[in-house]
Amino acid sequence: MQARIVAKGLFACFDSGLTDADGAPVNVEISAVAWNGERLVFGSDKNIPGAHRSPVFSLAIEDGRPVEDSLSYYSADLIKSAEKYEDFALTEDGAHMVATTGFDRVAEDGAHQDVYNRLLVWPCGSPDAPQLVAERDDTAGVRSSVALRADLAAVLGAPYSKIEGLASVPGEQGGDPLLLFGIREIGSDHENFDYVAKVVGVPYRMSGDALTLTGDFELAYEFDPSSREGVRFEVGLSSLEYDPARRRLYFLTSFEVDDGAGGDHVGAYLWSAPLADFRAGVEPALVSDENGEVLEFRNKAEGVAVLPDGRLFVVYDPDRALELEDDHPQAVRGAHEAPYTLLELVTD
């Protein structure tokens, strides 16, 4: 599969010059994006301070590009108070948005870090009415889906893992659809892990606005991206997206390596697999550019959304770096601005 870069740009996620409680500049770090049928919905893996702001917000688009001054924050408490969003997905009927955090940390001395473990669902047209999925009974004052960590650990065979992808695909032979969790890290803890590209699946069912998991977690798919020719660095999965119109899955894998000069060298790759190949365990195709060379993003791509016309909208988490890649229309970004790339698939 080949893809062509249609546009690169920036979009504002809050007012320029925003500072936190300590007076430090707030930096946007986009980690999730999805199309909800009318707008692009974004998630940041860092909080955005302000009573009316939230780490989840939406923007209208025109010709695939975000519309300035169309920003709308999702400020319901369950959404606003969650920590470290990693990906979004539409339910099979397209009526509800599902959001996941990283599920990569808990505290030994209480439940205060359980907000890093939330699986949420809300009607696309009513983000003020979110519900928790698999809410545990013993909340200790913090509402979460933290019990799902045990299901992930059992399937992956390790106590620690980190979710960075989320998608929904149809069930086989009329069965319940599957919710897919893309796994980036597996290990003993957050300091001792391996980068991976694994997908864990669990069937689900919608009843009104509530999402219920209806079966067991299973390892649905895995591949070794770092062994593929043209992949220059060790990578881990950073996003997962399903295109129901074309029955195709997209994967992002990203890298962040020490450049030897006190900084990081970052980038990402895009992969694609028809749903039939995914179910059969066939490895995905590495997407190339129009010249047949491997398409390597020059920033840490962490979210991909399929737009109504089939083009792909890719967002990045540049951490605190403000300088942009050489071929970007702008040399630098503001701390309040997030970079994006609009892609058009030219061969399939």
C-alpha cells in the first residue's frame, strides 16, 4: 500500500500562553484521535488546566483540516478527571465513542492512581453523559475500570502492560463485535518492559448507552514490526484504527531513541491489514510513499483517524519539543499547537 502526504499543519488546542498552577507553560501532547461522524475528537495524555477545559475535545474539519475557533471541550467529570488518554474508537453502530487510558499504573498505597485505568463510553452526540465500562465494586472513592488490568495480565503473561490502541471490529458469524486493545509495552513494571505490537480482543454488547464486555480477553493478533526491512529502530504499537467502509485495520508504530547528544530521535510507521488478514493472523503491510520508499513519519505519531472520504488524519505527541521537521510548513509550533498530517491512500 502507498500513501501520499496531502497536507501538514498545526491546530490550537487551547489559548496561547496558558500556564499551570505553578506558572509553567502548558504543552499539548495529543495521543488519540477519532472521527465521531461529525467532528474529530482528540485526547491528550496530559491534563489541560482550567475549569472549562479538558484533555478531551473536538474540532470541526473542512477538506480534512481542523477549523480554527471550532474547539469544544468534553468537560464531564469522568472524562475530565481521567489521566493519560491513549486512543478512541467508535462502536460498531457508529453511535458511541469508546475511550481508553493507558492502564499502565496503580499505586500500592491507595486508589489515587486508578484514574489512569478508565475505559469510558458515551453517545457521540452527548459527551456530557459518559459511563464507565467494567467499573469495579470497591471504588475507594475513585471510579475506574482498574479490574481490567488483571484480565490483560492473564492474557499477556506479565504483570505490566500499556495500552496505546483501541478499535472495534465486527464479530465473526454474527457474534458480538470485538473491542481491540493495542498493546505497546509488556514487562514486569513500567521501568522493565519490551516494546511490542500485540492486540488483545474481547467481545462486547451495547445496551442503550452502556457497554458490557460479554466474553473473555484473548490475544487476537501480534506481529514483529522491528524485524521488517525498512524499519530503522525498535518500535512499539502507538495507535489502532478500523475503517468499516473498507474493512481494514491501520496500525501506527513509533520509536523514541536516544540520539547520543542528550536528546531523542523520534518517528513512526504506518501499517495496514484487511480485516480478513487480521483474523487469519497475516502480518500487516508496511505503508510506503509514492516512490515506493517506506513512509517514515518524522515525529512520534500516536493517533490515526479515518475521515469520511477515506483519507487518514494522523496526529503526533511531540512531548515538549517545539521544533518541527524540515519539510513541515512551519519551523516551530507553539506549546498550545499540535501537529498533524493528512494522508491520501494512492494504492491498495
